[in-house]
Amino acid sequence: MRRARTATKPGNLGETLKPLFEAALEARTHAHAPYSRFPVGAALRSREGGVFAGCNVENASYPLVTCAEAGAISAMVAAGHKEIVEFLVIGGADKVITPCGACRQRLREFARPGVRVHCMTPQGERTTFSVGALLPSAFGPEHLTEL
Ligand code: THU
């Protein structure tokens, strides 16, 4: 699997990554995670140049949780933007988290295989994957052309 690992500090983030890191960190503070106590924040940049963020939203009926990634993608779609060109997710402090299987499929819907997904801790540790590496040989919109 193609994977680039970079340890960095938030202050040293590149100009494109910093706004995503800050947006995800801010959204993470609004996470509704009273059951898992595991707040997650996500942010993306759209091809149109917008930055959209989301946090996980849990429910007393546990399976109804929505992931931070899903929230960020919904915010982008609601704004009329069509394509993700960069994505970032921040989970807990111990180690970086990667998007769950369902969210990898959600990313696949709106991002080309080469789009980078930065998986970070709040302290700035980062591991970067491509969408294609996270979900190889994926089913996608182009498979529905017969409709
Ligand atoms: N969670 C996310 O929001 N994104 C992920 O990529 C992994 C998991 C949330 C769901 C749940 O609220 C909590 O983290 C623990 O699973």
C-alpha cells in the first residue's frame, strides 16, 4: 500500500494543509461523543476552493452515529460543491486514525483515487494516504452507467 509518513508540528504545516487542520480541530471541539468519548473532526477542500468541516455526532441509539467525515462531505454537498481535492481527519492523541470503511466509500464518491487523505492527531502527527490506497478496486459512480 502506498503510504507516506510525515511527523510534523501544526506550526510547520504547509499553507494548504493548515486551514484544513484548523477547521477539523475546531469542528472536533463540537463533536457530540458522550458515549464513546472519542471526538473526531474532519475537513476537506473542494475543487471550487471551499473548506468544509464536520464532527462525529453520536446518538443514544448507538448505531445512528454519523462520522466526522460524513458531516464534512454533507456540508460540501449542501453548499453545491462537487468534488473533494484534499481531506484531513483528526481523532485521538495516541495515534492517527483512518476513515472507517463506510467513510472510505463516501470519500470514493466525491474524490479521485489520487486525492490525499491526511490522518492526524491533534498534536500534528500525520500519516497521509491516497483515496485509492484506502479503498482499492472500489465500486463507484462510473459503474452505474447502465442506468
Ligand atoms: N469516528 C469518526 O467520526 N470517524 C472515523 O473515521 C472513525 C470513528 C467516530 C464514530 C464514533 O462517534 C467514534 O468515532 C468512535 O467510534
